[in-house]
Amino acid sequence: MDSASDAPPEERSTDEPSSFSEAIPNDALLPPNAETPAIVGSPEVFYPHEQLDWNVGAEMDNLQANMVIDLARIQGGMFSPIIILNNLNNQPEVATESNHSMIPPIDEFEDVLVRLASPPPTEQQAQGDAAEQSMARSTRSSTRSTPGSTPKRKKRKRTVTPAKASTPPARKQEDDDDGLICSICFAEWTMTGDHRVVSLKCGHLFGMSCIKRWLQDNPVASRSCATCKAKAKLTDIRFIYGRAVKAIDNTREVELTQELESEKTISHQLKLKLHVMSQQLSEVQMQLAQCERRLEEMKQTGMGQESQQRLLHYNYMLMMEKNVLIGQEAGCRAMVWANNHKMLLISQKSTQPLFPGYAIRLLQLPSISGRATQTVIHVGTKCVRDIALDVTDNLFTCATMERTVKFYSLVTRTLQFSISLDQESIIWACAFDRVRPYIVYLGTQRGMVYVYDIRETTNFLHVFPVGHILGDQTAVIKICPVEVTATIPYGGFLVCKLKSIWFYDYKTAEGVDDVGFNPLNISGTFSSMSYNPDSGMLLIGIRPMPNVPSTLVLGTLVAKAVPGTDVFSLQILHKFEGSRVQTVMQRCAQVLLNNTDTLVVAYLEDSKTLATWCTNKGSTYMQQLPLTETVLDICSISGPHGETYLVTLSYNRCRIFKVITDRLNN
């Protein structure tokens, strides 16, 4: 059918072009009667490697070519073959034997049609197609040039594979059936009937008929839960009254709840710390106000810096004047100084066989260096813990750890009257009121304070359960009356217990029923307390604790206004560190030397010394005197010419020291 195909292989290989663009020369023209096919789609289709041009009329006799062209025309609704004329004058060229070989083979013609039907390629696809076509042509050229080889027609269709639509993921089932079905038969349980929902002690849920059958099919010893294999029996089956059982994961909720509780605890602790710091701030502010007032008073009295400096250079020393033997047996415990009678009252063991027990020795000292007159008054059968004098120094009483307290006259040296309490009230402390001389206070072992009028002793006027409101029912060890001051207009009294200290202030001038009270802001285990009405100073002795020595606290009472009443607190001025050992209840003392200096005296049991401190030297020891015998009580006395003496009491001896003032040179 084709002259080119009938030619010998050698001639065909030399005349046949190697590419499709060489097979169609530029001067090929359409025959005169040929109809130019219409171009459908884009009027301009360009390929970067070649521009196609062929003569359709020259191959009309070729049946295969006609069939391909007809197929292209049928598909003309989408595309038409592009006929490119190489003659600008549009003159056809007569087909001859010479250009018969210019018509490309049918497989290359089909490739052209397929390329025309495909959408315009991208730059990467065009480069790839050019490489593939070049390789294909070189292969066909080599095949045709090989003698005896038959060229294979390879149809190649280029189609664009449509992009696969993304398949949406499978929708997860919203309703979880784990809480609705039996884990044995995988059927839904019911509210009633044989397959109603039940549970075992371990908490796993089943249908009732399934779990019964499960348990009954196994021996009694090996019956267990079908889920967790925990031991179970038929009596462990419990009905569950719920249509659907689902467990909500509340782990985060529990964690947040625990964090909230932790934050609440921290907040509560911070509030407590804030409250404590607020109280400390109030105390500091009160101390500052007190210092400012004292500074103003010093300025008003004309005391300048030179006078203050001069006072700071005073030194106070103790010198022993007398050592008095009270008795052969140890039994001394307490003492008190009667200034109006210049007499020292000392408790001791009774020396008279007819009156065994304890007595009060009256040690009269008209001249500290002269002979002292001594008289003994029998007071009871038990040890004397406290001695109290009234405001006139004519009447005294003793707390003898008995339910009866006796009152004696220093003038007649006789018993005046007695007061008896109930059987359980053992007297540990006693005191006379300084503003109301007819009032006496009796403190008991159970922490009660009885108020009596010595003019009518049949019944008590009032009883105060001191500290019971805070659960402190320890014994009362000391009661100190407080005189009228600017902040305490009607007086009152201080009560020292083993674990707390309380202040009671009167609200009226005469009555004893209208009394306010509050605990002082100090804590510890207390051993002594003394109050000096001349300076308004309060000295408190705190017993030592493990790794903490005893402490002596010197301060004053201050009032803080509260709506409806006044609350009193202790303003601490000085603290002194004492002994680390204290085996017995020891009392300390304070001695007012002048308007600014107060001497504090205490016995240090660990070093066996009598130590003194002064407010003008802070916490530094002023003096330490060796003293082998334990000192139980200390008090200050005044000599006939205004001298100041200090008396210490041991188990059977009384020592008298004179206070010597030494002015240091600058």
C-alpha cells in the first residue's frame, strides 16, 4: 500500500526521516480540492520541540490513514487535527513519488492525534514527553535500519488520571455499648427479668442469668468473676437499678479538687501567719509609741543626751552583808518584806515539838548590822507556798496547801480568823488587793481564784475559773494585785498559772462583779511572777525547755481599745537568758534603782551562781556571784537610811546583800 514500505530496507533507511518533523517538509501543501478541517478548542496549540505539517490529500488512498482521519473527525466535538501550511500563499503541492515517503507512519500519526486530544502539558510533563518521544523514535529508527526486522506498532494513549477524592474517615460510633451489654453473652441487659443487670462485689456488671450460669458451672472453690477472676459466689450478686451504666473519667476533676484543697490549706496557713504578724506589728507600734512618749517626757523634764549618757555608765554590784541560819532542817520556801515594820517574814520548818509542821519566822531588822529579833508563829501542818501582806502590813496570811487559810496580826502576833474552802480546793497562792484592802484572793491547785471579803468570811464574793475557757486547769502559782494607773483606772489583779498568765481589771470603783479579763500574749511553762507598783514593771520567769534555757521577761501592761472594752497585753521591754537546768520552782526578783534602771536577779542552777542584769546594759550579765546552795526566793528590802538590800532564801539560810552603785568614768 505504501511505496515507501515496498522499498528495500537499505533505501528506506537512507531516505526515511528519523523524526516526525523531518517526515513532513515545510513546503508540503494541501491538494486543491481538499477541505480544510475546522479547528475546535484552542486555536493555537504549540509544542516546544516541533510544529506539525502534513499533506492530507497525498494519503487519501491509504485506507488506514482515512480511518484515522475519520476517527479524528468523529471526535471533533472535542478536538480536530491541526493542519499547518508551510506555504504562505496557500498553494497546494502536487503529491509525487518523491514526497510519498514524507507521510509519517500510522503509529506516529496516531501519537499526534492523541497529543492533540490531551490537555496542554505542564512544563515538567512536556520535558518528560520530549525525552520519551526522542527515545521511542531512536528505537524505531534503529529497528527499521536493521535488516529483516519488522517494526511493531505501539499504540500509546495518554490520559490524565483524575485525582482521587479523599475518603472521609469512618465515623466513630458515638454511643459506646460497653456500659449496656453483658460481657458474657454480649447481649443487652434489661431492667427486669432473668437478664436484668447485676454486679458482683468486685463491681463488674453482667446479666443475671449469665453470671448465675457462669458461677454454677464452676466448682464452689473456683468460682470467680468472669472479667477480673476475683473470687465470687452466688450471694455476691447485687441488683443494679439503672438502664445504662457508664463511667465518667473524673481523674482531672479529682486532681483539681485535691489541688484546690491544697491551695485552701496554704491560704489558711498564710492567713494565720498574717494574723500573727499583724499582732507583732501592733506590739511594735505600741512599743514605738511608748518610746516616743518617754522621749517627750525626758525632753520636758530637761534630761538631755549628757544626762542619759551619764546614767548608762552606772554599775551596780552586790556585796554580802549578813548570812543568817534560819533552822537546822530544810523547810524554807517563801518570804515577804513588811516595810512598815521593817520585818522579814520567812517560812520554815517548825522547831517546836508540840506544834509540828511549818511556821513563819519574823526576822526584824532595825539595824542591818545589829542583832535581829526573831519570833516564830506556827501556821499549819503542810509546806508554805506563799505569804501575803495587806496594804497596812498589819495582817498576813499563808497558802499552806490546805483547804483552810489563816490570817495573823503582826501587831499582836496572834490568829485573827480563818477561811475554809471545799475539800478539793487546795490553796497554792494568796494576795490582798491594793485598792480594796478588805478583799483577799485565794488561788487553788485546780486553777480557781476565790474572792473573799475579810469583813464577812462565811461566803465568797466571786469565783473565777482562770484559764478554763482555754482548757488550762493548771494550778495558780502567784497572784499580784495591780494598783490604779492611767490605763487601769480601777485596778485589778494578775494571775500566773503554770501554763498561762491572765489579767483581771475592774470596771467600777467598788464592785467586784463587773470584771474584764483576758490572757497575756506570752507562752511557756512559768515558775514565778512579780509586779512592782512603783515602776509598773512585770517580771516573769519561764522554765527551761530542751535545748532552750530559762528566760526572764520584763515588761509592762498596755491597753488596746476594742469596741465595748479594753484588752490588755504585755509589752516586752527586756529578755534575759537564764539557766539551762531548773529542778525546783525558783522565784526571781526585780529591784527599782532609779527612774530608768531596774536590777533583775535570778539564780542559775547550772552554773550555781547568783546572776544580776540591769536594764541599762541589755542582756549582758552585770554580776555573777558563786552560790552553792539553791536559791528558792528573792526579795528586795530598804535600809533605815535609804539603802537598798537584796535577800536570798535557800532551804535553811537567808543571805542579805547590799546593792552598791558605782559610777564609771568616761
